[in-house]
Amino acid sequence: MKTRRKGDLPQKICATCGRPFAWRKKWEKVWDEVRYCSKKCSGQRKPPAT
């Protein structure tokens, strides 16, 4: 198996802080559901506008 460079990994933009973050092994099975770069951002998410 060929190793990948960090720059070759998929990236997303955090829904809270707007910064890009890269794929992690622990997110392998739930990558489509990941929206936040960290637990801190997940806890600071903005409530939906009503």
C-alpha cells in the first residue's frame, strides 16, 4: 500500500470557523457526516435561524 501525503487527503470547510480541515483515519466511516474541525467548533455552532 502506498502512503499518502497530507496534501493528497480530502478536505472540507468547518461549518463554524470556516477553516479547511483534512480527512482523519478516525473519520473514515463517517466522513460524509463530519461538519466541524474539532469538538470546540462543534460546541460553538450557531443555532439555526428561525
